[in-house]
Amino acid sequence: MQESAQIQNYLGMTAVIASPPMHRLMRTLQRLAGCSAPVLITGESGSGKELVARALHHYSPRSGKPWVDVSCAALPDHLVESEMFGHEKGAFSGADSLKPGLFELADKGTLYLDEIGELDARVQVKLLRVLDGVPYYRLGGVRKVSADVRILAATNRDLEEAVRRGRFRSDLYHRLNQLSLRVPPLRERREDIRLLSEFFLNQIDPGLEFSPDVLAALEHYGWPGNVRELRNVIHWAALAGDGRLVSLRDLPVEVRCTEAAAEKSPGCASEK
């Protein structure tokens, strides 16, 4: 039986779900949400890993407790440990006051570590100990800190390959990968494309509509940048048009001139 399309909001992010793969993922997600074991979320960049993490927190017994998220790749190398575990006043130059770390801020709730594969080896060791329930010191601290946190980690990298190359600790990988979820790329869930496109267009201007050939082109395109790329394309098309109907010419050439579309539109060859 075909499942109906759904639009849900999870901590300020909207999930638009129409395809069978995404319905299956959400059912699995809701089963995993009830426990406190770490979950490793994998998938291509822009596929929606943070949305899945937020949904896990939303459906979990911790939903009324703190949600804290951080991109490990965005933290400067010299501040990673301080941000994760906090520091005491005077721990280093510029540490003018005590600063609780992300684990303390997320106590009793959920800590989402995006791009977990970017953590350096020193922080990986400390993270492993915290995941094993070992109290830790803030930088410059003399009193140990404990935090009850559920860890959700995400990556677009092949962590198994990183382990084989010695770039990621195998013990940390297995600790994080107690439960795992794979977010399928947009090309594997084409039923979502139409609904997502209409959702994004409505956010920009509820008075705009797509012509049928636009929707066909969107559904045929491969979307290497996944949902993030789709959102950007819709934003561009909405601004590029000069009427109430978004037409094929308003799309970027690589989107409107897919292989399927090129067979019907000889002009695509010259545009490319």
C-alpha cells in the first residue's frame, strides 16, 4: 500500500517525505529513538543527516531536554577540546571565565556531532572515554565533570576506510556505530523531488507555480548536491522568472538539459 506524503517539523527543520525509502527510514528511526545508544548517521552531503538526527531527538524520551549540535569540521583545531569539554578560567590565554563544554550543555539531552570524521586523534581519545562513561576534566580543571548525553554522530565520509588508513580510531568507530542509519541520496528517492520542490517554492512565494516540464526536468536530474542543491536551484528559478509560472528557461542549464530532456530539446547541446 502506498503511504501518504508527510510534512513534519523537527526542532525547526521541516521534513518532506513522500518516497518509500524515506518512509522506511522514518519508521526505523522511530524504533531507535527510544534507547540511549549512540547512532551513526551516514549519507552524502546535503542529503538530510541533521534532519534525521533532529527527528531522533524529537521522538526520544529526551525530547524535552537540551538539543546541542556542532560541526566538528567548523571548530578551529586549537579550540576543539575547549568547545567539547569546556575550560576553567585562566586555562589558556583569553580564557577569562569558566566555560562549560558541549557535553555539559547537553546534559540529560542529545549532542549531535556533525562531520565526526574530522576530529583529530587527541580529541577522539577523550571522546571515547566520555562515551564509556568516564568523567572528564575541563581544560585547566581539577574537578571531574560527568554528563548524561546521548550522542548522535554524522558523516559523509567512509569511516571504515578511515579506520583502515589509521585516520580514525577503530574503537571509537565501533562505539559510535552501535546503531546506524543511512540517509539515501535524493536520486534514490525521486518521489520526494516534486513535493520538496513545491515546498521550497511556496516558502519563497506562495503565488508561484511550476510548469509541467519544469517538474519533469527536476525529477530527471541526478542531484549530486542532494536536497541542499535542490533548494538552491528552486530559489534561483523563483528569482530568475518574470511571471507567476516558473518555466524551463528559469532553471540552470545543467538541470534543464538532462540526458532525457536533451533528446526533446536540441538546443540543450549548444547551451552545454
